[in-house]
Amino acid sequence: MGLRDDLERFREVGEERREDLKEFISYGDLGASGSKDIKIPIKVVDLPEFKYDRLDMGGVGQGKGGTPDVGQPLGQPQPGDGEGEEGEPGEEGAEHEYYEMDPEQFAEALDEELGLELEPKGKEVIEEVEGDFTDITRSGPHSTLDFERLFKEGLKRKLAMDFDEEFVREAMKVDGTSAREVFRWCREQNILVSMAWIEDEWNRIPDDERGTWASFEEMEESVDRTTAIQRIRREGLREIPFRREDERYRHPEVIEKKQSNVVVVNIRDVSGSMRETKRELVERTFTPLDWYLTGKYDHAEFVYIAHDAEAWEVERDEFFGIRSGGGTRISSAYELAKEVLDERYPWREWNRYVFAAGDSENSSNDTKERVVPLMQEIDANLHAYVETQPGGTAINATHAEEVERSLGEQGNVVVAYVSEPDDVIDAIYTILSTEATAE
């Protein structure tokens, strides 16, 4: 075998593993795996190795006691090596080989096979940690005082409250005016000056300067009024009036780390019309979905609901393989699912999936009048219904079509059809790709 052939064989091994995964989902014994350990039967593959061409064999030989004799060919079978000897035929059969993986590895492999990459949403807060000092509070230790913000707050007040003192003093020289009238005029001009300051300055105006202006209007026309910016440029920033309420303290941002929790409600029809082949298709679809979501989420919980005309909650072991009889009322399962989710798995904290499967046969008008409204009421990342009807749709199997017709445009509702094992992987892709789009 040449080097190029070896490399090509290595590539083929990877492809065979992927084919093993697909074949396992469609036809394998899913019951041999648990909820946390998945055993995928694989074909025994002889990995490539390098060998000498027999025509070119030679070189250092193997002598007695492990010491080579000159000219003894390398690799020649010696007596007692077992080749060509007679022996008893084997009585033990070869053990079947398995490739073991946990749900996380299974999810990665299925993502790769289907070309998907779903990112779970985090809902439940499990930890709060301190981040960078980006939040601002009005109190805190002096070491975290934000001097830049303090300066800005004081500067804004300085600019807002500062006034042209010389301009106001000129107003005090208007003929016949009083301190109270000057104060009122300042307010009309949006000059923020206190009455106390005016009274203080009023007494400092020389008597010979009073009556300089006949009116406030004449004074305004004759005297230039400077802005706060002009005065700061001319005189500099001598002081800033800081106040306690100007203080701002840097505080570390609180970052919520959320755990991506998921609850999956699996619903299956166990009525009299669900024969063995239909039941097998349900289990073959649900089991890989359970493994996939277990691998995707930090914490996954599952609710299993079986129904005929009534619905009841069961354990996982009972759900896979359950048999019953009687009529069918699918809405009973959704009524129970809604009750369970509302009581135990609030939408604000849980990613919620509702997966149902059956042969699409339902009691008259139950789908339209009860199931569709219930699916609209139940908040979920994804609602999926899988029709398992071997050989195609039966005349009275209309539930899947009605759901698809009523809710197909909703975005988080998907219907898949499985009539034989080969359809399972396509159904899983349909369901998970819809979830990827909904994300």
C-alpha cells in the first residue's frame, strides 16, 4: 500500500464514521445506549500501516537468541511463529465493536453531519460576577471617586449659574431704580443672581454714578455683555462650585452568568391505531433528539407524556416501548403539557421544546378546536409534530396537515413526516433546522 493510498484510507475512515452515525439513527439498536452514554456500532476498520514490498525484503536478519546472522532476511516466519501450524478452529465469535460518545459529542457529530450549529439560550441566572468599573453610583469608597465626572458636574453648574457681574452693576446705575427692580430685571434676562448679592453690591455703587442710564434698555444698548466662556478665557477658571450631589463613584458592573436550561416535553400517541412499526418510528425519532438536546444544554430535563383519549405522565423507560389502546384525543396531551410547564418550568427561566408524534389520526375537530389553540398558548422555542405513518398518509390521518396549515407560518412550529427508517434523519434535520432559523 502506497503513502497516497494510506492517506486516502484515513479520510475514508472519517466518512465511514459519519455513515455509521446515520445508519445507527435509522436502523441501529437505540435501546443499547443509555441517556448519558451512547454506543454506536461500527464496522471494524483495519487502519493503514506501512509494510515492505516482499520483492524488496532483505537486510539485517534475525539470528538465534535475538542476535541476527548476516544475510538472514528480515520478517521471514520462523518455526513456532504460528503461521502454517495446525490449530483448533475458534469457538468464540468476534465481539461487536462500538464507538462510545456522550451526548455532547453526539450533538457535535450530528451538527457536523447536518450542517447545523445551534446556540442554546441562557435563561436561569446561576452566578453574578463583578466586571469592569463601568457602572456609576452616587455613593461609595473614596478610592473609587470619579474625579473627572465630579469636575464635569461642577463645571456644568459653573457655566449655568455664572453671570456677568459688571453688566449687572451697570444695571444698578439706571436712574430711579431700586435693588428689588434690578433683581426682577435680572430674572427676566435669565441672569441667575441672588437678591443678597444685589443688595451687597447696591451699597457699593458711588452716588455720583447713579442715574448714568435713563433706562435698562439704554444700558443694554450701550454696555456689552460677556458670556461665561469669554470670561473664563479672559480670567481663567479660578474656582468651581462642587456640591455633594456632584460626586460620582465608579462601581463594578454586575455580570449575570446564565445557565442554558432546557425542558423537553415528549408526547406520543399510544392509542389502538399505533401498531409496532409506527411505535418504532416514534422512538427512532425521539431518542436522538433527546441525546442531541442533552448534549447542547448545560442542564436538560425531560417530561414524557403518553396519550390515547386521555393523557398521563410516565417515566422515560416506560415511555420508550409503551403500548396501550383505545381512541385518540391529542388535545389531552397538550392540556397536560401546558399544566406541567406552567407549574414547573416557567418560560422566563427555561428553554422549552414540545415534541409530539403519532400517526396523525385524531378525534373529529379536536385538532382545529383544541390542539391548535393550545399550541399557540404554550410558549416554546419549538413545537414539532412528527407523523409516523408507514407507507404514506392514511385517509383519516389529517392532524399533521391541519397543524401545518394553521401554524406553519408561525416560525416556531414544524411538522415532519416519517414513513420509513430512512426518513428519520431527514425529519431530525427538518426539526433542528427550524430551531436554528427561529433562533
